[in-house]
Amino acid sequence: MLNEFFDRFRRGGDGSGRGGPASTPANLVLEADFSSTEQWSAGHSWAYPDGGPTNTGDNKLDYLVEDPSYSRTGTFRATRRADGLWDAGLLTTEGSAEGFLVRAGDVLEARVRLPAETGAWPAIWTWLDGGQEIDVFEYHPDNPDLLELSNRVRGRYHYFRDPAVRPGAWVDLRVEFGARSVVWWVNGARAFDDRRGVGRSWKAHLIVNLSVCAGRYHPAPDPDASEMSYEVAELRVYRD
């Protein structure tokens, strides 16, 4: 049975942001079960150099781990290591038995609890063959009211600010992966229509993870911090 959160996105509209989100496609093609090793692989992604476990060139302190306590419950965790890096949770449909791919025209809906800890860098995003990246969201608690929404396929992005976006808050997200325009909704309100889209043949795997900032663009964790986390309570993808 659908949660009240998802019911908010069933009101319909023309997809322009004037009357509400476009009608949700009829077919539920992915309901995230993060505990499923058939649906998600852990601790490895080719979005990282050599598949991981580190990506220091992108100003990240992550050290990806397969330990299920870092991701499989839907709470994505990171803990400080003795070498200064952070063991961190990442799940992706890339390399999993099911190998799920988001496609042009799909609609993704998710509910997340934002982290509060300085240095936390949560994200839901897509990746395939060195690119095809759409960022459903990125967040940094040092910009407490701001979500980063990006179409890196066509070079468009938006910094969305709202008082409801804050450390520790629950946020409802919806992304329409349109061929001609990718549209983001936050807490039921239109946040960004990029008017570029992904193209008709676009497809990509999903990645859900918690990175840790190294300090170049956003502050690194406080010296006495030892753990951080954020939660993904729901993630679904619909398709016509």
C-alpha cells in the first residue's frame, strides 16, 4: 500500500510545474529493497577510479565498504578510520544480478532524511559507462537550506533553497527523467525544470551513497567527529 507521501504526487498536471507534477506512469518497475543483493551491489562503483574504494581526486574521504551495516538497512553511514579516511556505505544497481537501469521517461520518487554532521555528502544519482549522471539530489549541511540538483548529461544545474530543507529534516523528492526536460520536485513543489533533458536513448544505473568531504569545496568533518549518517526510507521508479 502506498504511503501518504507518494499519494501527494498523484494529483496530475501537465509536467510544466503550473498545475502539479505530471501523472505518474502506471508501472512500478523498482521498489528499492536495500537488503537485496540481487537488486543492489555494495561497496563498489565504476563511478569511482578503478571501481573504488577511494575517490580522493573528487575531494572525497570515502573508503567504500561492503559491510551491510553501512547501507543495507537504508541508513547510509560513514565512520572515521585510523588513516584519516572514512568507511562509507554505497549501493548501486550496477553490477547487481538484476542490473536495473533508469530510462528516459521514468519517474523516481524518494523520501530521505538529511544528515546533520559537518562533512556529510549524501546523494542519489545515476551513472553508466563514464557518465550519464543525473543527480537526484546532493546535500551539504554547511549550506543547510540548499539542495543541489544537476543534469550533468546536458550541463544544467540548480541550487534549490527552502526553509524546509535543513539538517535532520525529511525531504520528499521526485524526478521526471524527460527526454527533453528533467524536472525536479521537492516536498510536492516544482523545484527545477532544466529544459535540456536526457535524450530519448538515455539510461543509467542508480547509486545511493554517503560521501565525506575532504575540505576543498565544503568543510571536512569536525576533528572530534567519528560517525555520520543519512536515511533513505523510500525509493521507487515508475515507467509507462
